[in-house]
Amino acid sequence: MSCDRSFPLTGAGNVKLVWFVPREALDATREAVFGAGAGHIGAYERCSWYTDGTGTFFGGEGTDPSVGQAGREERVMELRVETVVPRASVDAVVAALRQAHPYEEVAFDLYPLL
């Protein structure tokens, strides 16, 4: 499969941030990442996408999970949230996400965009 390079690479310089959060913390985490510079696509602001699913985890010795308890596998209804972040803002956006998120360990991914 060849890639048609006739289209502009509008994503260059951005990354996709994906994080997982309980529904009740959706707005707080979105506000935090948007306030730190995420969510701009062209002339639009606060752009994101989310869907629900089930997250699983097992908190080992010394953990203090905000949902469930250490020492057993937990299943939690969560939202997967996506937005774009300028590369120059990644550190600030991730720091804001960590600050606003209720979990002891925040699960997130960063993907380069072309």
C-alpha cells in the first residue's frame, strides 16, 4: 500500500494523548489537559473523543488504589479519552493530567502523528 503525499501533513508536530479515567473524573481531566494546551485542531478548541470500556488492574503490595483494593484483580468501568497535543506542550499537559486524575497510577499513551 502506498501513501499519497498530496495531502498536507497537518498532524506533524502533534501527538495523540490517550488516557483512561472513571466517568466522574472526565470533566476534571479534560479541563486540565485543555488548560495546559491540548485539544486544538485548526480553529477549534477543546477537541476530544471518548468512549466507555472496562479497565482491569491488580494492585500489588504497597499500593493504595482509589477504586477497589490491593491484592485482588479489579474491573472498573472507565472512559478512554483522546485529544491532540502540540509536542512542545506534552510535559505540561501530562503533568496537568496527573494532577487532575484520581488514580494513584495514571494510565495514558502518547502516539506521534504524521
